[in-house]
Amino acid sequence: MAKVLVSKGKKQIIDGKERTIRKPSNYYVKDSSFSCNEGFIKTLKTGKVKTNKGKDFFCFNSTFYDDFKQLKRGAQIITPKDVGVILTETGLTKSSTVVEGGSGSGALACRLASFIKQVYSYDIEKENINLAELNASKLKLKNISFKLQDLSKKIVEKDVDAVILDIPEPNTAVKTSLKAVKVGGVIVAYTPTIPQVMKFTEEVNKQVNLQIIKTIELIERKWKVKGRAVRPISEAIGHTAFLTFVRRIN
């Protein structure tokens, strides 16, 4: 199991004000030993550890999310803020099955697989499938089936709990998604641009068995909280994509 090493950093009073003279460090370590510019540790163990230079670190086992963040990326992945609302709005549980359109680097499939029973992930690029399978194996996930197929033409699975479309033209996969998702199930389109949203919703509105729930976007903004100095940090995760949720009603 990989380890995470974290230091507290160091602050000092300079000219009557508290200044950070060494920022906190954060390291993801796969090996049993560790080395950086702050020193060397021969054998890592959980708890408080010290380098040969006398620098203190806190060491603990990595979580699934720590491991997940180390995955090799190809195409842009769906961000954690969007994954969270997808899981919530679709009502997925540990007994759920999902079809995903657009494997990419496998990031969404892997994150879903850590929560639900089974993921079927489709992609038309062999390179994407290879990378996604590699990432899934690194996370030791066995409940993902990657398929080199175009799901806009056919989805083999039936009565799945959700179909999530992260493809350039999700409107082309509305009919196949309708046949795959169960009554009461949800189809989600992840689309970076408004024209994609418009084309998708236009196609959905042609299907009497589908009902649009809503289209949203999520903006994530960090805040600096230091004593009485409380303000938004200029860095923010702004627009990533629009999420359109559709339900099969019959």
C-alpha cells in the first residue's frame, strides 16, 4: 500500500507579523523508503516520522482517492465536483450498474466502480481503452468492463440504472441510451458547450419516454481563511461542463 507524507510547514514572526517560511509538504510514496530535499527516511511506517535532516512528517496509508489522483491521464477527466453530483442525482448505490460513453483515461469509470456494482465503459479509440484498463488495474478494480464499441450505434446492456455520456455528440446516443436504461433510470450528458446541450435536449424532447430533469453547472471556489483575513482565492475551478439529467419515465 502506498503512503502519504505530510509536513506542517513552518511559520515565524517577522516584523511583528506571522510569516510562512516553509510551506507544508505533501508526498505520495510507493516505496518503503523516502528521499527528498528535506532528507531521507530508510523505512516508512505510519505515524510521526523524521528524516535524517531532522524534518518531521506525518505518515499514513493512502486512500483510494490518493491513489486515484496518481492515475495517468489522456483526455480531460470529469472533475471530482462533477462526479459527486452525478452520483447524487442518479441515486446510484452499491447494487447499481452503469453504462458509460467515452472511457477516456478511465477516470470516471474507476471512480464510479469504487461506489457501485458494475460499470460498462464504451470507447471508439483503442488507445483510450488501453489506458483506461491500465488505470483500472492499478486501482485493483475488477468491476469494470471496457468495450471498444460505438455506443451511439448499439448498447448491449439492458435495464441499467444510468447511462452517462461523455462524448462529443451525446445527442447521437439518446436512442440507444433509452433502450439500455431501466424505467426510472437516468441518462446524464456531460457537455462542455451550450450547442452540445441544445442538440442533446432537442433529441431528448423527441422521445416521449424521456423527461428532462435539469441542466446545471458547478463552480468550485476555494477560500483563504487566516485569522480575520477571509476572502476567496483567485484560483478557482470554474466552468468544466454542463450536466444535463434526463429520466426514463416509461
